Amino acid sequence: MMSLLSSKSKEIEVSVEWFFKLKEIDSLTKMKNGHLKAKSEQEDRLSKLNNRRLEAVSQSAKLKQDLISLHDELAQVEKKLKIASEQRQRLIDIGGDEKKIQQFETEIEGHEEAGLTFLSREEEIEAEIKDNREFMQGLEKTIKEIEDEVSQDVSKLDAEITNLDLRVNLLMDELPADYKATLQKVTAKKLAHGPFTRVDQGSCYFCRYKISRIDESEIDMQKQLKQCPQCSRIFLPYGA
């Protein structure tokens, strides 16, 4: 009888050891996920700056195209102004109709006003191009600084992630086949708050599925590997 009790006690002790390993694997996995999130955040910093650079480059190209189009329109206005001025002068030279001369003068005024508007817009675009160029220069400097910082941080995180993966793999190799298979199956579901739960007031702590007294005893007293029938999380016994 004593031998049976001793054997049962050893079995429970061994089960507790497996549950401790399960918890350690879960803890290491959560640390890894935290590092992956931090790595993603670092890369997002750089990505956002690169997006701003692309926007600035696009804006620069647009402003240059606007300036080219404006120069074309200004050239057309100057051409029309020259033609109207020459026609008005010819009429004046030959003593032509005053009404037609006045019409040309009105047309000339319109072309001159349009030309002034285009020149004003040209100054605005050139100022925008200058501001955008200065912004891009500052942005390039910032990106270079952030690239160096992010590269160092990501390198450090990658090294830590590799180390965590190694530790998890070593622990997984130490687990019995049934513990390992169960953990892998539940982990693959990517459940919120992780793959583990406990019996809380006769129910699964997370989904509140009612647990029988027999199952509760087998989980907490006998340290048996069991899953919640509803959410499939692995029950961690108290004391493990």
C-alpha cells in the first residue's frame, strides 16, 4: 500500500515538473511575442518615414511638372501678347480703325494680367519646391539616424528571439509526447491570453465552462493533463 502511494506521489511530482516546463515554454513564447512586437514597432518607425519620403518625392515631381506646364502657358501668353502688340502697332502705323486698336489694347491688357498671374504662381511654385527640398534634406538626415538606431535595436531583438527559440525548442524536446502534442495543438489556435487556464470556482477561468468535481480533482490533486472541453485551453493545476 505504501509502495503504491509512493509511486503515485512520484507520478504527481513528475507531472508537476512537466507543467512547470509548459509554463516556462508559455512564458518564453510570450517574451518572444513581445520582442516580435517591439521589432515590428521599430520597423514601422522607419516605414512611416520612408512613406513620408515617397510622398515628398511625389510632391516634388508634381511641383516640377506644374512649373513646366506653367512655363508652357506663360510662353503661349507671351506669344499672344507679342502678336496682339504687333497687330495694334501696325494699325496705329497705317492710321487704322480706333475701335479695332482699342480691341487690341483690351486684348493686350488681358494677356498682361494673365502673364502677371502666371509669374506670381511661378514664384509660389518655386518657393514650394524650395521648401520641399529643404524638408527632404532634413528628412533624409532623420531617416539615416533612425535607420542606424533601428538596425541596432532590431539586431539585438533578433538575437534575443533566436535565444528564446532555442530555449523553447530544448524544453519542448524534454516534454513527453502527449504534453508536447497537446501544447502544439492548442498553441496553433493562437488563443487570446495564451493556451493555459485554471479551474476557478468550478469553471474554466476564461470561458467559464463548468468543470466536474472529478475532472477538477484529477487536474488539481492528481496533476493530470486535461483540456477545457469548450475553449480547449490546457488546465494548469494549482501548485504547478
